[in-house]
Amino acid sequence: MKAPRTETLKPGGIYLAKVTKTEEGISDKGNPVMTLFVSVGATGNAVLIRDYLTFTAYGKRKLIGFARAVGLPAPDNEEDEVEIDAEDCLGRRALVEVKAREKTDKDGVPYLGITKWLPLPPAQEVSDSDVIPF
């Protein structure tokens, strides 16, 4: 899988994404965090992007958005607890919007990050080889 470079995926585009690996850990600030390894784009052109879900009041909106996008249970309001198990995330698909990050590789090309998780349209069958972006 290719490194996440802006010449492969265009910032602001919406692409098919699949969670391929997860890791649970603790952030630098001591909060629980889940690292998602996400394959973004069509097979053969897919890139790997890491996304981070922090289990804090500040990160709750992103947690709920991710859960809803991939079909996991999510509370109706942000005051309720969000519980996401790393194993339940594996293989989940959604659409994602990507952005260029400030951090660049050794050639000065920005890395990409995920700005939004969006659900797949209802009853839409999408395979790894479908041409994306929409």
C-alpha cells in the first residue's frame, strides 16, 4: 500500500475507506486513544492513513461521527457514554474526506489526514476496486 501522499489522493476529496488495523493505547496527555489504520481509495491506488479516536469530552463528537459512519452503536446525544471496541472496528467501511496535514515527508509532500467520516449511501454495494472519489 502506498504512503499517504497528496498526489495519490486529493485533499477535500471523498473516498471509500476501510479500517484494516486498530491499536488501543494512551495518548501523550494520558487519555485512552484508538489508532485506526485506514485504507483509503480504490484497490491498487489505496493509501494508508492513520486516524486517532480519543476517548475524552473533546473527542466525543468525532467518536460518535465515526461510530455512526461505520454502523456501530452511537448515542443520540453527546452527554451519553461512547463505547467502541477496537475489534468491532476492523473491516468497517465508510466514506472519508481527506485533508493535507501540516506535517510533510522528506520531499516536502504533505501527509494526508481524515477530516470527516461519512456513512455509505443506503443499500449501496461498494467493492475495494470501485473508482473513488465520488
